[in-house]
Amino acid sequence: MREYSPQEGQNQGDGLLEDEPGFRKAVQEYYDNDEKDPLLLNEILREDDRSFDLSRYIFPRFNAQLLNYYTDPSQTLKKKKVEPPNAVELFVAYIIAADLRIVLYFIILTVTIFFTIVSLPISQIDLPNRGCYTYFGYKADCDKNMYTEEVELMACTSMKTRLQAGAAFTIIGLVVQVFCFTCCWLIIFCLPFRLGTKPSKRKQQRAQSDVASLASTDKWMKGTKVVAGRSRYVIGGVGMANLLFLLIPWACVASIYHGRFCEVDKDTTPRTTSYGAGFGLNITAWLLHALGLLIILVMPTSLI
């Protein structure tokens, strides 16, 4: 009876875990069988979880060191027979390794862009009997796409100019948000960056008495790509301008609501209008953007 050799399993299994429960037993049973099927052995050797590539997309490895897989000159990960990262794992690795302030601002921008796009065509002010005003005119039935009166044809000049201004600055704010989003994307995913290798025990011992080495060791342990203050201030400055662009649209809608322009007997009749869903999304996007600016401009480096 032929005995199973771990080296043979290593060669055929391409880096499998030899101490996997039941692995040695399954291979030994294969060699005990007189009618050996090579395909059966291949299936046994592929019993490890890593043979199912799709599982890595569903449950990716959260390891920033995977960024070094293709850029490390010493090929440390390849020598350790670590599997190459897939697209999802690389995405996660870039997020983990990036400056936390940029990552949080990037996530907030993603949400605010979505809210701004959704708020643009929907109701800003709701009227009785399902009517509403959007930036582009009046609808007798807000659930339909057809406008009863487009904004260019509205007789009430005060309302017309405010709705047009709100639409214009919403589009401008959306463009600026996309610009800031692109800058954050480039910083996180496109700037050249490679994590340092783990310091040896001797270097760690020296680091106890060497402040510079200790800082280097601490930087490796955090594994964070810290963005220079100048870059953050440039993005934050553009974001501050965008904060004004996003303020004007909902301020115009609020002035229409409180001004009750072109209403007959507005001083004696009760209010029949209310804020629409688009107004709420505009307010939410503006507040989130303000929070993102606080994070990127005020959050200290010591917290990341």
C-alpha cells in the first residue's frame, strides 16, 4: 500500500492546507483504492475553501497588505504563497489603507450626490389634491411626469425666479460634488502607494530607544496613507464653495414657502402648502456635506 506524501499533495494541490480536517484521510483512502481516478484526486485536493473563487468576492480578505502583492519588489506575499487579491479585495485594501478623512468624505459625497440627483425632479412644495411645485414647474398631479405649467410660463415672477435659481444652483452643486468625488477617488485608488514591510524583532527592539524608528514602526502598524494637509485644504476649499451652492436651492424653496407669493388673501386664509420630499433631500444633502467638510478639514491626524 502506497503512503501519502505531503510533498506530493503540495505539488498537486497548489498550496493547500495539509492539516485540513479529513484531508490526509481522504487522500490516503484514494491511494488505498485499487481503481484510482485522477479526477477524484483533484476533487479531493480542491476541498479547501480557496478553490471556490466566488467565495472571496462574497467574503473578501480585509488585509491592506494585499496592495503589495503586485508592487512589492521582494515579493513577500508571493513567497508566503498568499493567493492574489481579486477586485473586491483590492477595493477593500485601498479603503483600509487610505486616509480615514478622505474615505469618510468620499462616502458622504456618494450619498449626497445620490440625494441631489433624486431631489432635482421631484416635489419641492406640496399642494392640496396631490399637486406640487418642482424646480421645473407646477404639476396638478405630482405622481405624473407631465407638467401642468412649466416654470418658464408661470405668471408669478417671484416664484418663477426662485425655482429657476434653485434648479441652476442644484446642477452647479452637483457638478462640484462630482469634482470632489473624483478627487477623493484619485487619492484613494490611483495615487502610488505601497505599505511598508513588517519590521524585524531586532528593529523593533532598537525602536524602543530610537524615536524615529519607533515612529516608523507605528506607521507600519497603522498602515495608513496620510494625505498632506495642502491637498485636504484644496478639496475642502472647493467643498466650502459647494456648501454655498447647495444652500441656495433649499433657501429659495424656503422663501417660497414662507413668502406665499401670488396667493390671494394670504394674510387671512390658512396655509395649504407643505415642504416636499425634494426639499427634505436637499436639506439632508447639505447637512451631510457640512459634516464631511468638518471631517476632512478639522479631524486631526492623530485620530486616524
